[in-house]
Amino acid sequence: MGESDGVPGPSQFGTDGDGNVVPPAGQPVTERPEQPVPSTEESVTEPAPDSIGEGPFDPREHTVAEVQEYLAGVTDEQERQRVVDVERSGKGRTGIVGA
């Protein structure tokens, strides 16, 4: 590529007063399509629906295994007791409230 195929070489381009690259005189200016810029909102992952930030965890909406997994990660004893109390007043599954 170069002068022989009608495409100007790098040394034939100049810059305008703002530092933008401009083609040599007489050369057509072709616009490059703009590339989409990913939005930061699109790249944010949604938190899990049972995360503490979206309201209290409701054991009635989860399997025994899911509740046990949640309770294994809870460090707040009051939250642990709240979940067990909700389970006890609801389904009362022994895998959660014990025997």
C-alpha cells in the first residue's frame, strides 16, 4: 500500500491546529463508523436475589439446601435466628430448625 495504489502513506498526512490528523489535499475523507462504547451500567452484574441488601432472606422461598448454604455464610447471630424463626413458623423443615 502506498502512493502506487492510490492510498496515501503515513508521511503524506498532516495535522490541523488542534492536533487532528488530516488527509493530504485532494484526498477524500472517509468517516470510520463509530464503535459502540460499552455502558458501565450494562457491565454491572446484578446482585443475587437473596442477598441481604435487597431485603431479608426468606427461607420459605428456598430449598433446605439453599437455606443451609445461606445460614453457613451468615455471621450475624440475630439474622441466623430470624431465618430459623421464620422457618419454624412456616414450613418448619427439620433440616433447618432441627428435630
